[in-house]
Amino acid sequence: DINECAVFNGNCSQFCNNTAGSYSCSCYSGSYLNTDGKRCNYSDLCQVNKGGCSQICTSINGNYKTCSCMTGYQLASDNSSCTDINECLSNNGNCSQICTNTNGSYYCSCQFGYSLSFDNRSCNDINECTANNGNCSQICTNTNGSYICSCQFGYAFSFDNRSCNDINECTANNGNCSQICTNTNGSYYCSCQFGYSLSFDNRSCNDINECTANNGNCSQSCANTNGSYICSCQI
């Protein structure tokens, strides 16, 4: 008998088995013989049911396989299943404010009054005053995550915390005017009755002595009174 296996392993890629008057090729476990009867092909252990892996199965030389997971998942202790990684547990997912975990991923969001930046992680304050003055009727002041409406001097806040109503200063102690108080939008002014002039404090009224100017146009005697004067004749 000629042992064909003695020369170039009978051209078998793995095992060569000599028989009486002939020979045959065979393969390692995990491989199968090609149709040419000589070459061995590796079996793909991942072909059936992903080799028992829940996500990714990798066959290595047909002898064994490994399981792995997609991004955002980690291999469980059974080395087959994949569990979600909660990225928010580590440094809040690098989100500056709110981190929300999802299956295989996560996303950042912002608290009310902030908008998400281009990096999808940072939060920028929204300046509400740039749009329609924050719906404030007069003064809008931006703050971190919010804003405040306020009123100019002479106005008071309405119940909606946005509108401003004129304060009638004349209703309280006559605006400290000694005689006439006139309310205006956001302010007021004092004035005097006929026969009086406004003092330097713009509140008090002083009697005008009409007799000092051309004797009050009296032909003889002129007598000044509070707010007026009297002409009389000599006896």
C-alpha cells in the first residue's frame, strides 16, 4: 500500500487518513470538508441564532465565538446578554444641566429659561427681554434662567406682574402740594390758586402782593390780602 499521506499530507489542508489502496482528508472540530474533499472550511458558530449572543456574535476560526455589544450597551455576566449603560451616572453624561438616559444612548436638555448649545451638552441662558421686551410694558431685566418686569418711576406694578399703572401722587397728602396737585403720566406737579405764586420748592404757594406793582392799579389806597387785594379811597 502506498501511503499517500506521506507526500504533502495527501494535499489535505488538515488531516490525512491513509487507507488500504487509498486515503481521505478530514477536518478539525468546528470545521467541515469542502466539496473538493481536501480543503477544510471553518464553521460559522454565529450563523444559528447569533450563537446565543443578544447583539453581536464574532466567530473565530470556527472553533469558538465571542459575544459583544453595540455602543451604549455592556456585556452582562452571562457573556451573552447586553445591558444598557446609564451614561448619566458618570459625570451626569457631561450634560451641564439635565441628563436623560435612553436604551443604548442618552441626551442632554436644559431647565426652563435655558437653551441647548451647539455641542448638545451645554446650556445657555435665554434672554427673554430680546423678544417683545419679555411682554413687560416698561422695563425688562434678564436674569439667569428667567427675567423680571419692573416699572419706571411714577408707575406701579399691575396684578399681572407685567403691566405698569400710573401712580396718582395727588391722592396721598395732595402730593405734598400746598394748594393744587395735578397728576400726569408717571409724575405730577403743584400749582397755585389765583393770587399766589409757586415757591422755589415747587410745592409751597406764596401770596402775591399785587400792591407792589403799580399800586395794584388802585388810584389811591391799595391793601393786599391773602390771594388778592383791595382798593380804597382816602377820607
